[in-house]
Amino acid sequence: MLRARRLVLVFAAFVFVGFGLLVGRLAWLHLGHAERAERQLSQSSGEVSLPSCRGNMLDRHARPLARSVRELRVHLWPPKLLRTAGALRTREEVEASIEIILETLGTRLSWGRDQLEYTIREALAASLGGVQRNLPLGDPVRDPYAIEELLVQADDALRRLDLTVTCERVYPAGTTAGSLVGFVGHEGVGAAGLEWGLEDLLVGEDGMRQVRVDCGGRPILSPHDEIVPARDGCDVMLTLDATLQELVEQELVAVVAEQEARGGAAVILDALGGDVLALASVPLLDANDTSQRLPHNMRLRAIQDQYAPGSTIKPLLMATALERGWVTPSSRIDCRTERGRFGRRVVTDTKPQQRDLSPEEILIYSSNIGMANIFTALVPDARRRDTSLMAPVRDALLRLGLGSPLGVPLPGELPGTIQPIDQWKRNYTLVSVAFGYEMAVTPLQMAAAIATLADGYYRAPRLVSGWREPGGSWEPVDRKPPRRVFAPDVAAMVRDWMVQVIESGSSASARVEGVSVAGKTGTSAKEHDRSVENHSFVALVPAEAPRWVLLVMLDEPQHGRFSSRTTAPAAGRVLRRSLDYLGQLPNDP
């Protein structure tokens, strides 16, 4: 009896333990299900990237200077099409795959079906000859919004190709404004020029499609996929005129070659708005050719070259002297050679005039002695250390936008140099500044300063006129308010004198038949080597009511002693071609 009871108890214990284990197993399965399900879900999901495109850069007439092309890039590695699991596929299998590829991609790409088939078969023929290579078949896609669906719907034939959605940057204008527009680096970020300076506007934001993938890692399309659409960058409209830019570059390249100069720069400004219509630098850059992306080709000389303006500063300083009452149009200034001595400093003129000259004649003959005597008269010799008497001259230069960056959206802009007032000396700094030495400017700074002689107002140069988000409307970029520098009648008087510089001086090569030109040459030795020079020329046209400002600068020309033989003729050619394009030349009877 006792033995039977023990057997019953042992049996009951086994039953109880087994039941407990079963309950525990069920509980474990139930509690771990959510975690396993979540892990399985994460292992079976993936992302398809939806790349964004950078915004386009357009000139003032909406002609593209830089644009983005959305592409379906196809790489074909022939063995992947010819083999399966290491074994050769039959000819019929390969032909069937090719037909599927042609049917699918031939309708998606702007390339024709015949061109696509020829390229594939050419690659296969090369492979059979022992050559293995990746073959890009990239071309703009007609329907960029369906690209990701093509990728997820791809069948076995398409999976034998490597399909990648890209957004390529191209520069349709080639070398036109090449160094100014710049280029995008391999990582898709602006690396030079306006591509760098306008990065915040041009860059987009990539999108994403959350998809499920099969056991082979291939995405499975579902209408319930979570999609974050890509946001393309903003389009930017520049103030440039691509046609003007091109013809200025052509003439600049020609004169740099003719003079065997190290380089050159040229600027055309809208005199009454401050818009930059052309901003050229030589050597040129074609951003489509990566082999040209060298430092000397990327140099933006119009904002990165600093040079002494020489005699081109004289019209501005003469206008300052007239504005401040330091001289009058009827003043007579002693310009004899013996009046060129300032302490131990001796100043000379290229064309000495042994007599008194009027302010107009000082500009026409470009008298350094005359300019120096006008400004040293502000500081009596007994007070030659009193910098407060020289401060108005320095302040006038600063009001002309010299000595500080202009703030254009370009990398590496130099500020120019205007010495601090406590470093000025009457017989050195003041005398030198009077004819454009002991100071440095950039070509764009100098062009903007000369533009004040159009109506007496300084306007900061502007390179961007507007921008728009994808699908949006254009948002204008406000101009900075102009500031008065000269009275209009003073500006008009100095322009009239600058016309005589062209008509009566040595710069007749800058004349334009039927259009009055107000101009001035400048020749300045380099500070580090007085044997080499910068030559420059500035002009306002038409002189009676200026609408455009031109500056041409050459770095170390080799075959002309003065700017009248180098930059003035080049400026004349630029003016004639530019005014013809702008419809400003009188009709030929």
C-alpha cells in the first residue's frame, strides 16, 4: 500500500514538473515574441536613398551657367551578365536578359534603344576578348520621380546591372565665367567660386524611402513604404550677362597673350545699379575638365589681386578735392619740376609741364607733381606730423569702398590696403596716395569706386539678383542703399575732364566712334620689385550719362611701357564689342 502511494506521488511530481516546464516555455515564447518580431523586422527592412540636386545658376537672361542633371547611372560588368553561380549562361538566357534591359531602360533614358543596345553588345564583345570593365550608361532620365520605383521593381535581368541614381553637375558655358562660377568637389560640396560662396542656397537635402527587403537583400516595393522626398537646392540668378562675360574674356585672353602678361582681370558694372555684368579673370577655367582645376586657373584676379591703382585714382581724388573745396576749376597749381621735391622725396612726371596747370590739365597730363601739391597744401610743413590734417583724405578713400572687403559671395576676397592714419606721413604717404601709391585695391573695388563718378553715389557691387526654391517664385536680393560721395555736378565735371584725357591725351585707342568715353590710364610699379608693373584702365560710357563702367588690369605686361599701349587698346576693343552687343552704337549710315 505504501509502495503504491509512493509511486502515485512520484508520478504526480513528474506531471507537476512537466506542466510547469510547459507553462514556462509558453510564457517565454509569448514574452520574447515582440522582441524577436522587432529584430526580424529590422533585419528585413532597408532604405533607398533619394538624392537631391543642387540648384541651378543662371545669368541675368536665365541662361544656365551651372545646372544639375538627374541621372540613372548604369554600370555593366559583362561577366555578371554572362555567368550565374560561376557557370556560363546560355546564349538564349543572355539574349533574354538583354531584351528585358532594353525594354526597361530604353524607355526610361533619353538615349535611344539602339544606342543602348550597341553599347551593351560592345562591352560584351570586349569581355569575350578578355577585357573586363565597368561601362557607364548614364544619361538624363525623363521621369526622375519614378527612379526609385525602377530600382525596387528591378527583376533578375536588371539586377545584373549596378543601378545608381545620381545628380551630376555640368557647366554648359564651358570656360565662360568658369573661375567665377567655380565647381563642386567629389563629395558634392562647392569647392571654388560661387559654388562655394552660395553653398547654403544651392545645396539640397537627400530624401529616403523605407522599404522591406527579401532574403537576398533586394527591396520589395509597397504602397505603405514611408517616403521622405528629396528637397532640391534653390536656383540662383546672377547679375552676369553671359554674352558680355564671354566677349570680355576673349579680349582679355588676347591682350594677356599679346603682352605675355602673368594674367589679367576685367570688370563691367552697371553704373547706376551696382550689378556686376562681367567679372573676368585670366587664365580661364573650364570646370567640366577636372584636369584644369589648378590653383592658377581657379584664381579670381578681380577680387584676389591687390595692386597700386596708380593714376586711375586721380579722377576720384580730384573729385574729392573739388567736393571739399581744396581746389576750384579755375585753380592754378605749380607743376614745375622743382616743385616735385617734398623734403628728401622727389616726385617726377612722365610728361613734365614747366608751368602752372589747372585741375583739368593735371588730369589730362596725369601730373604726379600737381596732385601731390594739391594734397600737401592741406598740411603746412610746420605741422607735417599732424595726421588729423590728413585724415579727410583717408576718410574719402574709405567712403569709396577701398580698404575693406566688398562682401561678395566669393572665397578669398582681399580687402585692399589703406594705411592706418597714425602711420601716415606728409611727404611720403600723403604724397604717394595722391597718385595711387602706398595703397592697394582689387579690380572690383576700383571699378565700384570709379562708378561713383556716374552720379556721385557709391553702390556696393552685387553678383546675385534673386533666388527661388524648387517650384517657387523668384525672391529678389535687395541692393544695399547707395551713399552720396560727390555732388552730381562735381562728378559730371570730372567726367568731362576724363573725356579730354581720351580725346587729347595718349589714350586715343580707347575711343569708340559715336560714343563719348570718359577714361583714365594707370601704370604702377610693384612694391616688391619696381622693375615690374601693373597696367590698368578705367572708363565710364556714355560719358554724358554713364550706364556702364569698365576696368581692365594686366599683371606684368612685357611689351608696353605704359597703359596707353596695353590696357587702353584692349579696353577700346571691349567697349566697341560690348556697346555693339548692347545696341548702343549709332547706326552706320
